[in-house]
Amino acid sequence: KFDERRFPVGDGSAPAEGEPVAASLFSWGRTVIYITCRLDLASHHYLHEHRTPMRTHLWKLLLNVLSSAGERGRRLFRLGEGMRVLCGAMRGNAWGSEREEVTPDEEEDREEEDELYQPSQATWSLRDPQFSWPHVECFDDTHREYRYYAMDFLDDKFYGSKDRMLAAAFLECMSSDTMWGEEAVVEEMMQYQNTLQNLCRVRPPCVHLIRLLLGAPSFPQYLRAVAWRIAVGTAEVAVGALCEPDATCHSLFPMCYDPERRERGEALASFREQWVAVETKNVALRMLAHAYHTLQAHLQEERTLRESEKKAERNTALGQSPEEPVDQATQLEEEITECCRLLASRVPVEAEEVSDMAATVYMQVKDFTRRALLAVNALPSVSLDERQKARGVENARTVPPKPMFFGHYQQLIYNQSNPTQPAPRAMVPEYQTRLKCLQGTADIFFTGENRYLSDPSLYPYEFLVVLRILQLIRLRERGIVSPFLSELEDTLEQLTGQRSSFVFSDSREGVELAGVEYSWRTGLAQLSTFRVAQVPLRRSDLRRFPRRSPLDVVDGLTSIFSEYQALDLWEEERDHAAQASGRDAAALEACAVRRSVLLALVFNHLCYFHPKMVTLEDSPLGLSLRLGVSLEGLARARAVVAAPHLADLRSGAEFASAELPAGAECHTFQGSPAGAVVALQVPCGEAPRLTFVCMTGVWTLWANCTKDASQVLTECSQVHKYFSFDAAERD
């Protein structure tokens, strides 16, 4: 009340309206710093204000003091870390973990104990992993998420969160021309590393401040500086775990890695520098993806609320047609959409880097889905008794007992003599977390159900990050992206549960192909649809079919074609009844299983094939006809790729930079200067050409001509458009 006497009220006791307001007495000294300390909810509970009404009055006092303090007040606000305090007040207890009310010494001891039950590096084992992503925010202490005291928000039940609303309106008020101005406010927002994440995550999001921050010319430098700081902290943990001795596991011990030695210190510093440089780019992308993810959640909530309100109005209104379209987007929806466009414009990925990143993501998706199928298709257990019986009665008279060690009995005695054991605590083993994630993803392929909401640990969060990054790139390019990126985004949406998997609803191909005459159909056998995406491929199967060069792919396909045609599954119609009666059912089942494995090896391993199922004729030549290449054609292609000038080449970059002799029958195409995606076209017998695609050093045969069912799968006229090779050549 004393400070408000400086402002005009019109009763003659204060300056009249329009006259300059005198500087507050509290703008001198350390009053501003003391106020920010009392408002700092991240500090120990001994130091800050617990009552919401008092915090509300403190925010009003701080606004009044700074409104007439000018540049001096802004320096004091920065000295008291005002932006960090303000973001903490806006955040409140909306997210984070609850903090115990203990002394500082006891809190430090409890933190040390918690480290024994948690992994040393930041993982997705946070309270709210759907929105609390690791490596997107910078923390000065050992914690990976925000913490709050429950006692600080007890008054909200009766008083409301007015202090949080005032904190959100504080910067908007100071951004006016009569206060600090927009440039000064943006400069203050950049004094705190986690400003963007907090402004995007609060409800409702501070869209005006987000636009100011993203539209600032210095935002790229701010984003890079914050990402570098997070990357340095991550490098210290990751590199330290490699070099520091740790007797609880295998490490550089007892012969230690001494970084004080000059040559070792320089080598470690150089490695850390390169590691931080790459991680800085990743963190910058993750920060923008996290902000976009939270804004998309707000946008979805706003749309759902608007549609539900409109539906309620229709139900109560008389004479209103239920088919009437919903209202246009609200102002908040339009502002959030504008913020998303600004985020997309700040993605630090050049056009030539997009294909390289997408190729890496694609290969990770393929490997992840293969391991997910292995996680839910465990091999049968080996029974020792059955093995003994198989060796014969004379060699299976006894089964050796399970060995017992003295340490086992010693542990039993210790447990009995110490009945008061500490209560077990939940641990987060890394392998268990990864296995549950693989199993949860495989459930989508087999059941078609999204079980992520029931158990957040099943969620593949890293793919959610790259999905948001690809969506930002699509938004930046105004939807004009290659079909490769579109199909990759489609796969990521299925993996993350953003939309249902079409593996059980994509059976329309078999219906459309029924009774149609196509070049790959003979009409002598029925059509069968195989769900190749559900067949697990084990290491013993993949070891026989390497993909180091196009020659390996041709040899692998030749071997599979020969084995496929030799399967004991094909029979003539005239003696079908005679053979079916005498054929062993177990042998037929084994052949059917082997056929599924061979098809999975072709379409999931040796070929670039996007769909999850394939339809072909159930005949010995059905596979080669559907692909559009025969054994003779593969032999012709092998003669080309086994030529002396190509036989020793391996990576895509080597093929792209190779000097081909005059009159060479093959051609190479490169998607980017880095050569993450390279295509090699070679002639074969009956087909015009075969195209081999190399991604991150792995070669496959193009078999993704799935838009036109009348064409064979290896038809390669759309390869350039699919990977945007034409655009890369023009650039």
C-alpha cells in the first residue's frame, strides 16, 4: 500500500495522471533480489514463501517496483535470476516430482541413496515421460526433472493459483513499450536455459511470449548455446562412465586411464569435443521437437473442448441440424498453429541433411521392429530330461543334480540371522526397460491394440522424438516432402500409437486382385496374402544373407529363389488327393513355416519393401513373378555387379564416386553429398532394370512399387521421385 501511493489515483494525494511516476523506494538496494528469493519455489523450503496469497502480493509489489525502476530494475531482476524464478512460479506443481520437507543435509544424503537405485545416465524413467523428455532441459544439479513442495500449493484449493496467473502476465506487461519493451523482455527470457520449454508446457501456453522468443534474430544462437550446455553435461556423464574406475562392474581398473597425462588428456579432450558437437545438434532438434509436441497436445485439447462445447449446444438448441459444421478454429488454436510454424522455421537441418537423417531413422526402425518380434517370440526352453531321453536309455539313467555353492547357504544363514532387512525399493534396470519397450511395440503388430496408455514404460519415446522432428520438417517445407519421408512418418505414427496400425486393415489388396489379369499372374494358382511383418528373423537366418554390397543381395536372392521353388509344398491338381493323404502333416507345417521365413527374408531383409504384407500366387514361381525377376535375370545382374570395376566396392559413397568405364551398363544416383542414400541401377534379363538402394552402408533391392498393383514390385521408374534424387541433382 505504501508503494502504491506513487501511482496516480485522481484524488490529489498522488501525482496526477500523465505525470512521471517517481521511482520506488524499494528499487534501491537489495529489495528486488530479496523479493525474487522469496518467490523462488525451487529453493529450500526454509527460504521461500509457502502461502499463495503472500506470493500474489509479492508479485504485485515486484511489478510495481520494476515498472518505474528502468534499466536499474532490469539489472536487479537479472541479478536475482528473475526469469528462472518466474518460470518456476508459472510451472508450480503442474509437472515434476514432489520434494520431501527435510533439512538440506538429510536431503543430500537421500539424493545419494537414490542414485544407487537409478541409472547414472538420464533415461525415460521420469514421472511423466510423455512430456518430460530427457536432454531437452538444463539442470544445474544431479536431478533430471523439476521438484516442488506440496505445502507450497495447499492454499490453491481455496485461493486459486493467482500467483501463477500473475507470473504469466508479468512478462507480457513488461514487454509493453511503456515498460521494458519487447527486445529487452526477449533478452531477459534468454537468460534462462529452459524458458522455451516452460512457456510451451504451461496451460494455457504463453503464445505471445513464445512468438517473441522464436521471432528474435538471436534465437538460433540462444538455442545453440543451451543445446551445447546440455550436451556438455551429457558428455561428462557418458565419457566419465568410460574412463573412471568403478569396482561394481568392469571398468578401467586397477590400471586406470589417467587424463592428467598429456597424450591421454588431449585424446580424451578431442573425443569429447567431437562428441559434444554431434550431441549439440541432436539436443537442439530434441528441444524444438519437445516444444512442438507440447503445443500439439494443447492444440488437441483445445479442439476437443471446442467440439464438445459445440456438441452440447446442438443437443440443447431447438431446430438446429446435427450435420451443421463446427465453428471455426478459436483464436488460441490459430496462435498455437502460428507458434508451430515458427518452431518449424527454426529447425537447424539443411535440406541435404534430411535424407541422411531419415535413412538413419529408417534403419533403426527396421532393427527395432525385428528385435520387438524376437522379444515376444521366445524360443522354447530346453529340457534337460528330454535331451537325456533322446540320447537313449543307456545314457540317460541319471540326471546330475544342480550344483550348490557355499555362498548360497551362507546367504540363507545371513538372511535368517538378520530378519530386519530394509524394505525393497523399485529399481530401474536398463535391460528390463528396453525389453518392455520392445514387447509393447510388438503387441501393436500382433494385436493391433495400443497399450501404451496402460503402461508408459512400453512406449518407444525415442521414435516419438524423431516423429516430431519429421513433422516439423514437413511443416517447414509446407508439406512438400519425398514419399520416403511420408512413409517413414507413417511408420513412426504407428510405432508411437499416434494412429492405429493398418496391418490388420490392409487386406484390401487381396480383394482388389481377385479375378484381375496382371502380368505377374498366371491364373494357375490361387492368391495368398502373407503378413511378412509378423515373422521374426533370427540371427542364424540373417547370418547367411549379408548385405554388404549388391553382389551379396543378388547371391542371397538367388539362394532363396532356389530354396523356395524346391519346397515340398507345390503339387499338381491331378494328384492332389493322392499326395495329400500320404504326406506327413508335421513336414507340411515345417515347410509352411520355412516359406514364411523365406518371404520375410526377402521382403524385410534383402528388399526395400514398405508394406507389412504381400500378395502373390501360391506356386513355385509366385515369388519371382511378383518381384518381376527370375533366376536368369539375377544371373545377368550378378554378372554386372561382379565386374572388376564394381566387385570390390562396398559403401554407397564408393559406388557414387567410382569412375565407371565407357559403355558401362549401370548408373548411380545420390540423394545427398554425404551419400546416406545411394541407388544403383543395373540391367537384368527380362526386366528393364533392377535398382539397389544403399542406406547407411546396407544394400537392399528396390521392391516397393506398391501403388500400382498391375506392376511388378521391382519396377523402378519411381525411384528418383521416391527418394527425391531429381531434386538433389538439381541442387
